[in-house]
Amino acid sequence: CFKHKGCVIMALNSFTIYLLKDGCTIKDYESYLKDKDEIPEITAENLPNGAKMRYAFVSSGKVPDWVSFWGVASSKVNATARALVFIPVKTRIFVLSYGFGYVHLNLDYIERDFGLETVKRVVESSSIKSAATYNLSLAKKQQTQFVSDKSMVDFEIDYDNTLVKNITGNLKDSEKFDGKVRLVTGADSLHFSCDIKAPDIESLLNKILVSYQRKIKRGDINLSGGIRQVSDNGKIKNLYIKLEKSLLSGRVEFSLPGLLDFSKYSGCSTEKLNIYDPSKLQNTFSKTEIKNIYEKKKKGLVASTIEEILKKVQIYVYDEDGNENNFSLINCLTHDIKEGVNTYFFHEGCWYNINKDFIKKIETETSKYIERDATKCHLPVYTKTMIGSKTITKKSGVQTVPDKGEGNYNEKVCNQNPKDIILMDKDLVILKEGKFEPCDLVDVSKNNFTLIHVKIGLHSSMLSHLFFQGLVSTRLLVESKNAQNEFEKKFPQNVHFQIGKFSVLYAVLVDNPATAELPLFSKISFWKAIKEIEQMGKKVKLVFVESKV
């Protein structure tokens, strides 16, 4: 304790707690370390019966608070020392981490989301301080923090498209753990500060275990949605084995990460270009090409796991200006594996378990908005005669090469039907807040306005970008009078854009419209776009257009 302006304030001890998987024992605790020689065992007077403590000396500094808490000889540790304390409680093992002690813990043995699952049960649902989320379709991380207490409703989270990674909040009155803990944060670990003493730590951990193991009930935080990230390492290893089988049989799809800006995308390669040359780039890689890339890399890395091999293969991505970005192949693959009633989806390096009822719901709902006869939408087949050309500069000089991009298709569609179709491709609307592309084409027939967004192929990341582009465009045109006015300036003088009369059409060019299917994550992105666009009072549809290119 210490005094402050006449008040006695208790010095708080900070705890970061992990729970080992069921079946782990204190007798085998050394096997749960990555490097037991780098973090030797140390004795401490205040450890509970059966508990074990390890620490790693780093450099000089003041003695940390946990030294006196556990009764460690202070001459053996310092401020930057790392420590792990293994404490058996009933049939389970808790691990308390200090400093960077967790880096020595083999995460294959921890219960993933232990802290998050505990927080869902013990935190007051209307007293949340912050939450971290990850939007799957946009590949976007976000940390939201409030000054005052809020409920999860205030975070406006779409649980069918977003994962909650951690939550910080105040404990319920019924879960005060003898008044010793109030504000907690839950992710893989559980973090909090309190004034507890070492002899009471077992009792506290026991109460935490009881809360973690009980079923979700009314009044708890409900984060139920259609998608959950797979966190069990044993399950993940099993899924990677099945992924490799699919890779070697040519059944895994290439899909660039969703965080990529596709508005100026030029192409990709497995080789780094010293001099930018679009003729050496591919728009994508076929399933057979992905198989060959993997097999070639695997030959030189015989002892490596599939995960390690995929991380070592680099995909180099270039935009129209020659700017380079690169990603590991593991972040450029999508694949789904069905096991009984479960569907597991591999997306940007992570595994997700997708609820079968959610999949059925998504497929049923999105199918209502898909058209397979493009003639009803004034959109012709993409033929070889529509292919354009572009010039590139090589060491040997300027060359003309075929250009199969959707820009040529958009231009030819407009030329074939200039009365009804207006070209808007890459014609940006400039606002004070920024710029946006309203659409690629506008169908103005029958005194209605159909904003058409065009994309070639069924690549998940590109389609997610397409759906998001259409959603953003619709929102700006509905909500901003300035955007409406600037957009109308793009039209011929005899055409007057009317905000109340426009709808949204996504056009996806494919080999066979009759059998084409959106990838699973693209269906989720499309469904999200459908819901939000319809909430703005606009109709939306997707049409598959035949491509013979």
C-alpha cells in the first residue's frame, strides 16, 4: 500500500493468464515450453503447492513487482526479466506470464480464445470499454474504444462477416471475484490488475475456471455468428494436411489478399521484376499452376511443413505504374474442406469454421439476386473481337500486346449501344472528402438508371473489392447531394440523373454462366452488399456474362 492525499491506495498486481489445453499436466510442464534451456526453473517462497516457475534474465534494471509477490530472491531477476508460472487448478493448468514470458510458451498447448470466452461470461454486457475486430471480406482490423461504458450493440458489428478478437469491460457484480478484479481484457489470454495476495491466487483461478467452463446464459455477451476462426492447433495441422492433398491434386484457388488496391492492378508473378514489364505478368494463377509452384518449392524444403513452404513462396504484385507489392503464397489461397456437418474455409492464411445453417442461408438468399441471362441486362458476350491492345516498353523497344482487361469490354459495350449505355469506367467523381468511381457503365434505357460494376473472373479477393466498390458508390450517391451533382455532370446534356431511379448491377464475366458459382467468401461479401444497398432503398442484382476470351 501507499498513501495519496490522505487516502490509502492498494498497489495492484498485474496478471496475464493463459489456460493450457485439457490433458496437460504439471508433471510435463517443461514440454509446453519452446526452449526450456533459455528460461530455467527458479524457486519462490509464495508459489502454491505443485506450481512451477521459470524465468529468463535479460538486462539490468529495477526489480519488477512480481518478484516480491511470489517471494523470488531479487538478486536473480530484474525489470526486464521474463517469467512464467505454471499453477495446477483441479485438472487444468494455468500459466501466468510476466514481461515477455509468453514468447517462451509453446502456443500449440494453450486454449485459444480462453480470455475472450471468459470475458463473454463475466463482463457486464452494457459496460464494455473497447473491442478489437477483424472484417473478413475487407481484410480490415479495427480497434474501437469508448470513453463511457457501452454495449456490444453500440459497436455495430456484423457478426456474420466480422470476428471479435478481444474485449475489455467491467465485471458483473455477481462476478467480482471477492471484489478483487474489476476491469478485464480477454483474447487468447485474460488480463487484469487486482490487489490479491499470493495465498489467494488458487481461489481466484478456480473461480475463473468455473466461469470459463459454464454455458453461455442470458445476460452474457453473445457473439454468435456464422463464422468462427479455428484456433485449435491440432485441428489446424489436420486441415493443412488436407489442404496439401488438394494442392497436389490441383484443386486450390489463387486469390490475392483483399487489402490490395485492385483499381490499378496490372498483374502478378512468382519472380521479382528488376524492370517493370507487364508482358511478364499474369492476371492470376490457375489451380494447376499453383500445384506446380508448390511442388517446385517443396523439393527444396523436404523437412518443412506445408505452412512453412507456403510462407516461403513470394508472389510479386504490380500496379499500372510499376509499383511493387509482395505477399506470401499462404495469404493468396482460398479453399474449403467439408467434414461431415462442418465446412472449413482457408482464407488469407487463416482457417475458419462456417456454420452449415449459415452457409445454407447465404446460398439461399444470394441465389435470389443472381441472373444468368445477360441479354436481359443489355450485356453482350465478351468475344475475342473485343480484346484491345496496349503498349509496353521493353529493352528491345516499345511493343504492342493484347489487353484482355474489363476496360475493353466496357468500351465495346458502350460502342455497340451508345443510346442506352454510358461509359463511366475510371471516370472518377472528385469531392472535397476524396474521389470515387461511381461505376463502370450506366444503363439509361426506359428512363431508369442501372449502375453497372464489371469484373472478369471468379477470384474471391477481386469480387470482394467489386462488391465493396458498389456499396461505397451507392452510399455516397444516396447520402451526398454534392456527389449526386458531380455525378450528373458526367452525363450527356439530354440525360438527367435522378437519385430515386437508380439500381445497382454487378456483372461478372465467366466461362459458363449456367454453372458459375461465387466463391464462399464472395457470397458472404455479396450478401453484405445486398443487405446494405437494400437498406438504402435501392435494388441490386448480379449477372453472369459469358466470356469467350
